Amino acid sequence: HPLSSSQNNNSTVSSQSFHRQYSKSYISTKTNIMLYRRAFQAILSQEKRCMHSSSWNRRSLSSCLVGNSYYSPSSDHYISSNHRTALVSTSPKPIISSNDSIRSLSSKSTTSISTNLDQEKVESLEFQAETRQLLDIVTHSLYTDKEVFLRELISNASDALEKLRHLQNVNQGTKCEDLDLPLEIRIDTDEVNGTISISDTGIGMNRQEMVDHLGTIARSGSKAFINDLAAQSRQEQGGGLDMVDPSRGIIGKFGVGFYSAFMVGDKVEVRSKPAYNIENVHPLVWSSEGVGTYDISKLSQDIRQNRGSTVVVHLKDDQMEYADEKRVETVLKKYSNFVNFPIYLNGNRLNTINAIWADEPGNVTDEQYSEFYKYIAHAFDEPLDRLHYRADAPLDIKALFFIPSFHSEKYGMGRMEPSVSLYSRKVLIEAKSPTILPEWMRFVKGVVDSEDLPLSVSREKAQDSALIAKLRKALTRKFINHLSTMARKNPDKYKDEFYSEYAFFLKEGVCQDYEFQEPLSKLLYYETSKTMNGEVSSLEEYVSRCTPEQKEIYYLCAPSRELAVQSPYLEAFEKSGKEVIFVYSAIDDFVMANLDKFQGRKIVSAEKGDLDLGDVKDEDDTKQDEAEDKEGKSKVRLNQKESDEFCAWFQQTLKDKVAKCRVTNRLVSSPAVVTDNESGAMRRMMQLVETQEGGAQSMELPKQQVEINPKHPIITGLYAIREKEPELAKVLAEQIFDNCLMAAGLLDDGRSMLGRLNDILLCVVTDAESK
């Protein structure tokens, strides 16, 4: 509702007063709320511009023009234009004309306020680019290696051929220039003139296309071609036209690859003749020195140009290596050996091997697989196995993996690099990519091709790390499933050929790749106490032989099966009938520690103390005890009191080495063992790492827990002489302890026992002579 004139007199119309006076009385409906907000924001905007304007005297009464009125921020008043002269006054009193009235805030008057307020106009502008600077960035800062220019120019030539092949299929009634010319790419090097030429018999370009595609940086002709065809396809849907999708063969998408030629050339010429020369124009030549300008002219009559385009790069003085045939051949075979069209270098065909990973597995012969493997792996052997994998979801994936018959790390030739390369549309993106497969799969040779990967502008890396992680996960899962199938359907091949050669890599995967730790652990095979020498069993097979009440999986680390069988730690398991897994290397010990559990059963070391093995007393012990009772013989063993006394003496005698001593019934033929100790194999590995990093050559051994066998003659005899011959008893105690360390693999240097052993032998010999 319009404000009455009485309300207008002697009132201010600043944002504060406007809000204070009219907010309560005016915002009664939703429409009025909107109008109120528009008027309030308009007034507030004018206040801000006035207060920040440097053209007014901020000490006096500043003012701004609003429609036909002026606003004074110091007095919070509007005055009409016919009182403009009053603004020179420095009086802080309000200046208001008698005929001034505030506009009505009805719908009509609010529109008037919004229209008359002097608001800033919004102007949309386009980004500007310094052409020479942009070209310099593309030329010198985009690519890592200068040799990539050949890949880019070959890809452009392949796209031109792919476009022509598609148009020939669709426009069969339209005459094409030079129909007898095959679809091919030819490269010619000229060391005398310092040039390299890349020619194709593709679609070619007319003058306008040269301007559009060569004269405009970052405008992709290939991408525009695909978009035009997609639009045409949408228009013709329902008309029965079955169009071939050309995007499967189109490589380019960014529109900058052509300018990579300026990395190695100080001048680039493009000669072209369009395939569909409707206007019958003469072939043209586009030329530029890469400094911001280019020329287009008719091609000289002396130069022959067939259908398609020829890119001539005049090489810089320091880039003459690309006029050398061998150098160019190496680059082409590295990046562009699998493009869809024949490539000739100085008349010789280069790409004779097909990209068989893009074919259906049923259409590829064993001979083709073998030839391809030897090419990509630079190998002379036949592959042990292969995996040809194709998928459309969740990603478009074409992968071909080979497992070589052997690997080189076991020969001391150093750690292998990743051996699987990443392609996109049959063009190399990243050779020996470290990201598409986990590190433990570095023994695998092959290729991965995916059209779904977003690439960096230089097309040297995939850009989406999350998508790469998804790709790596899919490929790893597929490879593990392939190995599982081999182990199930062809166990002899898996165990005798694959596992014997590559078990180390699987174990490395168990320790590093926690996401696939469980499926990888099912592929591990070990000897056990119940298998024959050389016969291995999987963890699943071990679990299948366990009794239902057995809740743990036991393993024993030893250098060999012979030493494992003789280990004192195995005695209790043999008496209880429980199976023990034998592991022979530090990484096996590390694998068991990392697994911790398998199918709900905890993995426990046989060297652990307080093992619950049930009644470990076997039938022979029971019969022997019964016979001794009938004959009235006393059992050769320490009773509880004697055992406690011996343990206290033993611990006190070796207080610097023994943390605790106690009695155990797990031993049969051994006098004592150390338990709950660190792994001997792990200790040796840590010592090796410490030595390589310049640390101490020996690591201090912590105090050990010793368990004694109270029935063993050495223990009972030592108990008897400990007070009669204290010095001899001490020497024997030290030797028993070192024997325990030796059995556990914890004795760093056995030579430390030689002096003591000689003393013991001397005592034995002297005692024998006295008798």
C-alpha cells in the first residue's frame, strides 16, 4: 500500500530507517515480502557505492544520484534534484524539499524504484588468450618426451583414415578421390634436408578445415567429427539406418597433439587434398614457424599430393636424430605399433603384429599369442600361461596377460619393473605402468586397453586416480580368479610349474595387498608334518584335516624339512597327533604373522609358550610309567619342589640371559627350549637390513623364557651336581641355554660356544681317564 504523505515528511529513507519504519507495516503478504526485499536491496546497494566513492567529500554531506533524487549518507535523507545546490552545506541537518515524497511501495511503485535505481550492468565477457604464449606452452611444457610428437602425428593420421573409412561406408554413392589408394600411413626421413614427413591417404582438408583445425588451438577435429555423427545418428533414429560407430577407432580428443611437432621442428608444413573434393580445388599447403602466425597457399605444381594429408617437419639443428630411420623406427614401435592401419617407414612395413588383445579370444591362435608375447616381453621362451580378458562393465577393459616360464629376480638381477603397459584405442599411453596392477604382480607381462579412462592433455597418463584404482581392482581380482581356476582344474601345473616359480610374489601380495589377502592366502602351499618330503598342501587342505575341536593352525619355521623334523618344538605335536605347517624362509614367517587367521582359525607359531595341545602324554610313556611302578623303581624325574628349586637356580645363574624359567610337559628328548621368542628367520632378516643401512652388525638379544623337561637326564643330573660342582654346573647351564637358542635359530654366531665345548670335553675325557 502506498505510504501517505504525512508519513513521508521529515523521514529518512536510508536502509536502516526503511527497514525500521516499513518492515512491520508492509510485509503482510508473500508478494509484498518480495517487493520489500527488492526495494531494500536497491537502497542498500546505493549506500555502499556512495560510501566507497572517492569523488565525494566524505567529511561533508556526500550524496549519490538515485533516479531524479540525491542521497546524503551522513543525514540518511534523499533530496530532489532541484535542491542540488544545498549539498554544498556542511550542516549535518537533514535537507528535504517540501514537494519531495517517497515513492509508493506498491507493486507498481516498487517496479519504478527498481527501474530508476542506478544499478551496475552485468556484462559477460569471454576469456582472452595470448596465442603465441599458448602455443609456446603446448609446444614446450605439455609433453615429457619430445619423441611423443611422432605418436601424436601418427594418431592424427590414423584418425583421418578412420574418418574416411566411415564416410565410405555411409556415403557409398559419393565419389571419393583416388579410390585406388589404400588406407595407409607413410613416414619418410630425409637426413640431407633435415625433414621427416608423415603422410596419410585419409579424409584430407580444404581451406576452411585448415583454418578450423590447424589454425585453432585446442579445437579437436576428431571430437567434432564424432559429435556431428552422433547428432546425425540421433536425427536419423527410427529411419532404419544402422550406422557404424566410428568413435571406437578415433584417437584424438584434445586438439593439441599436432602442435607437438614444433617441439622438434622450427617449421611445419601440412599439404592436403580433401577426399571429397566437391569444388575441385587445388591441393593446399598450410605452413607455420610456431610463432603465432600461419600461411595457407596453393601447393606448388612441382609437389605431388594425393588424397589425404602430409605433415612435413623441418627439424631443428639439435633434433636431427628424428631424421634417422633407426631412431624413428624405435619410437614408432614403442607408441604406435598397433594402430589400425599399415605404417611404412621409408617403404618398409613396420606394424606387422596385430593388437590381438582387442580381438575375441576364440579368434586368436596359440601361434599368435606366442608371437605377441615374445614381442611385448622381449622374450625367447614360451609363456607358462595366459589370461585374455574382456569386459564392458563396470569399465571397458581389454586385457591380455602372460605368465613367463621363469622370472629374473631369483638370479640376482635386481627387482623387476612393472611389465604391463597401458593403451587407449591401441595407442600407448604409459609404458610399464606402475599403477594399473599391484606391485606383487610385476612378473606379469601384457597390455591393458581401456577407452573409459580420462587422459591428461598430453595423453601420457590417466587422469582419474579413482578410476585407475577401480581398474586395478578389477584386473587383480580377475587374475587371482584365473590362478584359483588353474589350481583347481590343473593342480600339477599350478604347483609344479607356477607355484614353484612364483610363490614368492604371492606371499608378497599377502603381506602388502590387504584387500586381496584372503583369496591370495588360498593360493599358498606348504609342506607339513604329515605330508611326504616335497609334497605341498594348501591351507584349505590343512583345515580340512583338522579335528573340529582344533581351533588353531600351527606352523614351525626352520631352514629345512630335516631340521624341522628334528626340532624340539615338534615333539609335543607329534605326541598329540596335531599337524604342523613347515615354513622355510623369513617371508613365510612374515606371511603367517600377517595372516593371523585363516577361515576362523588363528595361526600360531609352534614356538609359542602355553600351547593348549591337550594331553601330550603318549602310550609309550604310560606303559613305561606302569612298568616302573610294578618293578618298584623310582621315576627319573624332578618332583614339583625340586623343579621349582632348579628353575630358580637356573634363572639366577643366567640372570642376564633368562627372564623366566618354568617346567613343561611338551618335551620328550630335549632338555629345554625357549618359548615366546622372536622368529629366528625374522631376526636374521632385520640384522641384514640393519647392516645394509649402516647400523650395528649384531642386534642385542632380549632375555628369554626357558621351559625345562624335568624328566630329562641332563636336567636331573644338573640338579644333583649344582651344589657339588658349581663351576661345572654353571658351564653346563650356559651350554643348555645356547642349545635352546640354536634350536630356535636365535644364536647369532655358533663360534661363541667353542671354548665352552672344549672345557666340557676336557672334563669328560679327564673323568674317563680317572676311571
